[in-house]
Amino acid sequence: MHHRQILDMALRDLPAEKAAYLSRVADNLSRDPVLDERSHLLYPVLAAAARGIEPVLEPAECATLVTGFLTSHAEGIAQTLYSAAYLRDGVRAMAPWAARLQADISSTILDQLAQGQLQLAEPKVWRFRADGRGDADFPYGDEDQEMD
């Protein structure tokens, strides 16, 4: 079995943008020689964490974080992977490792935001009007504006 299939199955349930991002992360990971002997440990954790990983960092940078995470926690991940709990419910068994991976990635994002190294796209704001007039905000008007 190609271990990447574990991740690919998890990506099917994600929004297209997030799935494409994680696929690019996995492509970067597949080219990393450090993981040649440990890729079987990587994909179950990444699959369990996939839903909580936001596509903010560059895929190569995210892959580097994942590699560092795996290098630091390989023994514990292997213990979980070869446990009876993983056979019963793999996602639940990997959940603690997935949460740690998500936390590592999130803290890197927050650090880069705090240092001004990363900019997030501003969300769009949509305004709707109830009565068709161009001067009244729906559902609330301007508090400073006098009532008619």
C-alpha cells in the first residue's frame, strides 16, 4: 500500500482549496529524503490533522514544519500507529498527534503574523438593505443618525 493514499482519502472530504493546498504540502514531503524511512508515520497524522490545517503558509514551509514535527515525535507516533487503538479507530487514535501538529503550525502562523512577516487577506464584508433606500444600514442604522 502506498501510504499517501491515507491522506488522499482524507482530502476527499475537504473543500477544494484546502485539499489542493495539503496535496502540495504532501508533494513537498514526498521529495524530502529525511522521510524516506518514515513516510508511513507521516500520512496518518497529516490525514487526521488535515481538517484543522489552514492554507496560510507556503506549502514548502508547512512541509518543513511537518518534517520537524515527525522527526521530534516519530517514536510516539509509531507507538500509536502500531497500537490496537489505531486498528479500531485510526483517526481517534491519531487525534492527539494531529492536535499537536495543528498547534505547531498555528503557532508558527501566529508568530509570523505578530512579526509582520505574514499578511492575511482581508475578509469581504457584504451589506444588505431592507427597504431599498441607499442611506439605511440593514438591520441597524447609524446610531448617530437621528430617527425620522
